[in-house]
Amino acid sequence: MTVLHNGVVVHDNVEQPHATTSSLLLEGPEPGPVNLQDHNSEVRYRNVWFVER
């Protein structure tokens, strides 16, 4: 996965070796949901893109 934050690359071609503890699904070959954390605070997301490659 590659992540840009405000135009700055913070993760470049990083492989996620296993599901995270917040995952609602068991690990498997099929893609699952992406969770965006808010930590119970007023957070707004905009211009979020998910591109399958």
C-alpha cells in the first residue's frame, strides 16, 4: 500500500503482512473493508481515494 497525507508520501509500497486487530473479518485472499479511525473525536475525512491495482 502507498499512502499520501497532504501530498506527502508517508508509506511507499508497504505490504500489510496480516489483518489488524480492528479487522471485522478473518484473514483471507479476498479484499475486505477499510476502516478509518476517529478515536471518538470530531474528525472529518475528505478526498479519500482507494485505487485497486
